[in-house]
Amino acid sequence: MKLYRPSRWLTLGCYLLIAATLAAITIVDVKVKCPVCGAVNDFHAYASWGSYVYSWPSKFQMVFWPHTYSSSLYICRECHYAAWMWDFKNLKPENVAKVQKAVSGISGLPKVNKYEEVPMSQRLSVAEHVYQALDKDDVFWSQFYRVQGYHLAAEKKPEEAKQARSKARDLLNKLAGDPKQAAKKKEYLVSLAAMQHFLGDDASSLETLSKAKTEVFADGKDAAGYNQYLNQLVDEYVLKIKSKSVPEDINH
């Protein structure tokens, strides 16, 4: 089942804000063969969803569904290869040995019947090793650590969440200052402001949001719609910071 690149769906989600939404996310059971060890796993996938997912409070962390759903991160019941559902089956044969080495030394994972019973904190830790072996770039990691912070906070692990968000903040600072990333600078600044807020630095967050408002997102054919979405989010974020009402609830 091929899903998507998350960045594309953030853009598409903004476009869909003007469309009719579905009543609920439809989750279906799927069997997926692990490309590393060959074990057949019982996982979940998504058959339908609506544009409302892009208005959930997690937007203030610049974390969006499906990253907010624990069912989106697969882990093999046998070898413990872990990756986002859209990556899991797409592991290239030449990378299998790298992944095997990355997960071979990981211990302490619980023996469970259903993959969602493995806490997200542990699955994300395994996935971090996997994606490090696959040499992902700063753009990937700036999102990964935002998502990791989101789920660590959900598990009431504030110090670990802080560490993840600090990593995301530093990467986003770097990306926002990279001339090669100018077309996406607005998105990086809004994401940076989100991390600054959740790290307790509202003064820097407001300053960053002000800078973000002056930028124009210009990447992809749906850039205008996403730019408008980001402008609306910036305005809402500023008001909520000033009124001390940014949602702390990480659930939708």
C-alpha cells in the first residue's frame, strides 16, 4: 500500500480545507511481509480520512496526522525493523543489511501480540536507529524529532520530549537559514516557532512567527494554498501565545 511523502500531504491538506470532509478516519487491517526477515505482520492502514485532520491541535506543534496516530509506525514482530508505514515495504534490497545491523543490538522491547502495544517511545527509538542507517537528511530529522517530541509528551516523558524538540529546533534553525531551502523557509520558521513555544521560549517564538509572516511558501503546485494555511496558523498562534491558550493537549 503506497501512501505519501508527508510534506506533500501537508500541502494537500491545506487545499482540502475548502472541500467537504469525511465523517471519520477508516482503519483497515492489512498483512505486510517484513522486507528484512520475511515475517508476515498484522498491521493497520487507512482507507479514508477528511481534511479536518489538519485542524487538530497538533498543528500547533506542526505535527499532523497520520504521524499523530501510533498505528502509523510499524514494527516487525520478529526482527523489530521499524519504520513509518509508507516506508516499511519500500526498503531497498541494498539497505537490508544496514537495517539488520541497526536493529540487531536493540534489546528490551516487550513481547506483544499487537504492534501498537509497543509504546511509541520505543518504536520511535528503533525507527531512529533505522533511519540513521539510511542516512536521512536534515529535513527528515527536523520532522522526525517534532513527531518524537509529540509522542514522548503523550507518554508523560517531559524531559525526553524536551530533548527531541531541542534537536528539532536546532535543525529548523539551520534549515531556515539555508539559502537552498528558501522556498520552504516559511514552513521551517513556523515549525521553529512551535518548538520554541513548547520549549518554553515564547519571546523567541513570537519573534519567529513575525518573521514567518513576511515569507512566502513557494514549493510545489499547491504552494499558494499552503502559504495561506500557514498565514492563518501564524495569526492564530500569536493570539494563543499572547492569551496563554496554546493547546497543551497533544491528542486530537
